[in-house]
Amino acid sequence: MTLHEVPPLSLRCGDCPIRHRAVCARCESDELQELEGIKYYRSFEAGQTIVWAEDQMDFVASVVSGIATLTQTLEDGRTQMVGLLLPSDFVGRPGLSSAPYNVTATTDVLMCCFRKTPFEEMMLRTPHIAQRLLQMTLDELDAAREWMLLLGRKTAREKIASLLSIVARRNASIRLEVAEERMVFDLPLTREAMADYLGLTLETVSRQISALKRDGVIELQGKRHVTVPDMHRLMSEAGDDSDGGILG
Amino acid sequence: MTLHEVPPLSLRCGDCPIRHRAVCARCESDELQELEGIKYYRSFEAGQTIVWAEDQMDFVASVVSGIATLTQTLEDGRTQMVGLLLPSDFVGRPGLSSAPYNVTATTDVLMCCFRKTPFEEMMLRTPHIAQRLLQMTLDELDAAREWMLLLGRKTAREKIASLLSIVARRNASIRLEVAEERMVFDLPLTREAMADYLGLTLETVSRQISALKRDGVIELQGKRHVTVPDMHRLMSEAGDDSDGGILG
DNA sequence: CTATCAGATTGATCTGCGTCAAATACCCGA
DNA sequence: TCGGGTATTTGACGCAGATCAATCTGATAG
């Protein structure tokens, strides 16, 4: 669902240009049939809210294109991002009717939705789907816990470096340019969204990005296009165990 | 698994003094039989590590008594708690062999363990167990996300107030003294463990507890025994939506 | 080409929390 | 009861990051 290191098993259904990661690859055909019957598409404009916290959410979905975020907010407006949804990621709570956070499109977003009740019924009939979802949810829980370490204990510079290497890794796993020292990608987030991700202010984000640029850890073409000349360097700036990543 | 608002369905197996929350109540008898065959007990002393990060973990388990924590650590020793296990909570990753964090006993702990392979086989045979685990994992993911909001956006005072009301709520759901304005409980954590939970230093924790005491939000008998004269007051100090809790 | 506006950068200043250090309370065994 | 070690409190001080404010950049529409 978010921040996965490695794309898990998944299947391509019908005319969707992506592979839905919620469903197991081993038995594509049967589920494809069933899914076709209950799926539909919805598109959202940049900035639009997809689901409000506490609202009824009567579908589960995969992101087909664009970026969506999960955020939580305090009464006075302080907001924290708690999930980042990139194409092929899954949203929804089979078994529960509402989520305690807002889902927002940060770019134009196309989602492939499945009506919840039929989806849940299919889950009951095909047990390995529940197991597949359990797997994914456990992965996401691990990601959330790594994120907690970042929020609770890392410095601003480490936070930025961590975010950059997460985005780079995500990109790499899509483009299959793994294990390169050099890496080039576009930031899918504004400075403000990055701040909400990291528990910082957008000014601090900007300053730390400038600092990383000044120190030669990254290069920028425009505001969003990033070149990392040495991923090892970036990852050691991130403060994690140095061997935790995709690079030998 | 941790920080649940409401104790979910669960079952009592054999001579365990607790109800294991990992297993559905609807069909107790069958699973009881199966679980009896593969379970065993392990006890740990306060301070002892139950599982090291990256170690093989060949069992899943429920906490019977005592308190255990999940923690993640950076190379230089900064540590962040990412899970708090109270009696009846579940640990383990069916489907995966290792967890990326340390599990530590903070008090003497007794765990009721199930060997992983047989447990997973039982999961395959009884599909609603996977669904039950999915449910629990989703709850835990929600809790982790609320925790992220706390780590990223709350002040030290709000963090302390949040932790106190979480512990109070947890206690309340066990003792069934829900919906009282006044609440009395023991802190199960040292100041240092609280600091690791909240992403603070132990000095800041101590200072903020003193401040809450000075301001009449809480009273202390000794270091650990807490009286909250007005839960509404405490919860508004915590900064959440005021209606998010157990009180009307 | 210029006006406009959102996003981003940069600077100056302030402050909450961390750091370092010392004092105090508490627990348990001898 | 005393001693020693651990948990906790409290104080003084400094700094990372927040806040407030001004400027700059770049994309888009007219």
C-alpha cells in the first residue's frame, strides 16, 4: 500500500494499465472474472479530497495514476501525512466502513474501485486473498514503524535524506534501474507535502534541500528533478543501517 | 495487537489465564483443539530481549502477563518505541520469518507461543483466522498512524497527555470502568520508556509530568500511580478531537 | 511580452526541547 | 537500619527547527 521496498505479487485486470497489488497472481483468471463485474473508475483533480475522515467509504481501490495521500489533522490545523499512495497502491478497509483519515489527491488521480460488499464476499470465497491482504498490511505496518522512527528520532537533514532515498528506491523498483550508484528521479511532492510527510515546516524542508545541494549530496534541475550522484552517500546521510537498502 | 480501543473477539485456550485476541470466538472448540497441540510457554525477565531485529522468529505469541515493547534503533543508539504489548496482545508475522525490530520485556513477561509453521498451516485451513488477523493488523495500522500524528505534530505536553489517556483507556477497557470522569491507574513504563514511546528525552518527560501535576491535570501517588480527576480535561490537553474517546 | 499567482527560497529572530550536570527519592539486600 | 545503585527531578544553558516576513522563480493566461 505505501512505501513498499519491493513490488509484491499482483495481477493485471482487464483494461487497467496497472497491476493491482491486492490480488494474488497465482490464480489470475478466476478473480479477474469476478473483479471485472464489480469494478469501476473514478478520477479526481489535484487537490480534491477523495474520502473525508469519518465518512462512509463504500469501496476499496487501487491507484492507477497520480499521487494520493492519507493525512490526519489536529483541530488547530496541524497536519501529518500518514500514508503516501503511488500507482498500484491499495486503499481501503475490508471489514470496516470508515477510515480515520483523509484521502486527498495531490495530483490528478485515476482510481480503479471495487464496490466493498462484493469485494468482501469475494474475499470470503477465496481465502488466499485475505492472506494476500494480510501480507500487504503487515508490510505497510512495517513501513509505518520505520516512519515512526523517522518522525521521533531523526534530524531534519536525516529526514530529508530518508525521504529522497525512499522515493528513489520506489522509482528504481518501477524502472528496474536497481543497484546503480547514480539515480535520477522527479519528486512527486511539493515542499509543503514533504513537510507534512516528515513532521517539519516547509521552510525547514527547503533549507535542508538547499544544504544537501550545497554539500553535493544531490543536484537539482528545476525544483523537482533530482539527481543523486551517489546513493550510498545519500543513504548514509539518512542515518539508517547502511546495509538496509537496495545497494550492495 | 497494540493500543486497541476496544478488546476484539478472542478466545480462551486451555489453561491460559488470558483470552488470545488473535483467534475468532465464533468457533472456539475446533481451534482450541488445534492450538493446544502446538502451544508452549516462555517467560522472560525484565530487561531481557525476546527477539532481536533480523533474528529468525519461529513462533507467534500472545502476552499472558507483563509488558513488552517493540523498538527500532539507529546506529548511534537513538531508539524509538514502535509498539507496546500489554497482556492479550499478539506478536508475530505469519508469512514472514523475521521482524525488523527488537522485542524486549520491560517487566517480567510470560508469553504463550505457537510454533509458526503449524500456526500458518492452521491459518490456511481455517480462512476466517486470516481475516481475523487482517482485522487486527488493520487496527494496529490505524493505531500506528495516530502515533505518527503524535510524533510528528504534537508538543511535549500534548504527547504526555496523549500517552496518559491511552494508558487510562486501555486500563478502563480491562476494568470496565468506562465513562467515568475520574480515573486511577498505574503507569506501566519508566520515564525512559515513555520518552522512547513519545520521541522525547526522559528529562522532558519528567518536566512535563511535573507541569501537568502543578496545573492540576493529574495527581501522583509515588512515581507511578496516577489519578486523573477529570478525563475530559486530560483529553483536551492531548490535542485530539475532543469526541474521539470513550467519554460522551 | 507581461501580469499574475502559487510554489520555493532565504533571512532574522524566537523558543521548545535537548544536553549536561547535580541533587534527590526510592528500592532492595545485607 | 544502613549502603549502594537506579530512577527521577530540577536547574542552567545552547541549539535545531519554528515563526514571521520578504523576495525570487517559473508556469500559465491573456
